[in-house]
Amino acid sequence: MNYEFAKNSEERQMFVDYWNLCQKHWVPEDSDKYWNEVNKDVYAFLDKHAGIEMSSHLGVALVDALQEKEEKMFGKKRGDKK
């Protein structure tokens, strides 16, 4: 069974905003400025979509994925003392 979100639904907007968030930050940078921007944008996403439980899972998943990509690209994750 397929489901289509209504064009003006909160859920649809959450996925549109998540897509845009992913597009903006998809390639990690090895800088505090980049990660501060990621944190700011993820918290704004979470605040905007606080009424949808799935939004917190999406925010965590994005940060986890970016940290994994950062480790592959730069040999470290945020918080590592390498």
C-alpha cells in the first residue's frame, strides 16, 4: 500500500526540510564552522518539527551519517583526540 502525504501536511514539510538539510550538509568539512552550522540547522529542524516524533530520529541519523563520513574522509570524528 502506498501513502501520499497531503501537499500541506506537517509530515510532508518535515521530509522536504530534511531533504534540504541533507543537501546543505551532505559533504562533511573538517572545521568547527561546518559542525556548528550542522548543529544549528539540525536543532532548528527539530524545533520546527517537534510535534512529529520521527523528526528526532531523522536528525540523529543525519548527524551519525555525517560523523561516519567525516571519519572515512579525515580519519577522525568530532570529539576524537587524534
